[in-house]
Amino acid sequence: MEQLIETIVKPLVDFPDDVNITVQESSNRIVYKLSVNPRDVGKVIGKQGSVAKAIRAIVYSAASSHRMKKTYVDIQD
């Protein structure tokens, strides 16, 4: 799932080397914490959160098709 998130996010940002994903997993959920360069936060969130919503929708769909635990994407700013 981390690779999927990187594949989506890196082309959107000016500083792809600063894209970092950390994973927090518990017994019933997985949280992917996405951090990017401060200059790129707006690009990842998008106007009225549209890009962030799209990223989450893709990740949630992929996770549910693989019958994973409840999955969340948290964009750090």
C-alpha cells in the first residue's frame, strides 16, 4: 500500500524525495501517515481537499479489495 501511495503522490509534488510514509498498525486498523515538503502540502491536499479525497478513495478501495484491516490515510502538515 505504501508503494501505491508513493506512486500517486510523487508525480504531484515538486520535492518527491521528501515524500515519506510511516505506518502505524494496530489489531483492527492501519494508518498511513503521509508527510511531504511543506511547500507541497497544498498540492497534496488540493482545492477544498479534492486531491486528498481522491488519494484516500483509491487507497481505501485497494485496501478493501485486498481484505485488509480498516485503513486510513493521514496527511501531515
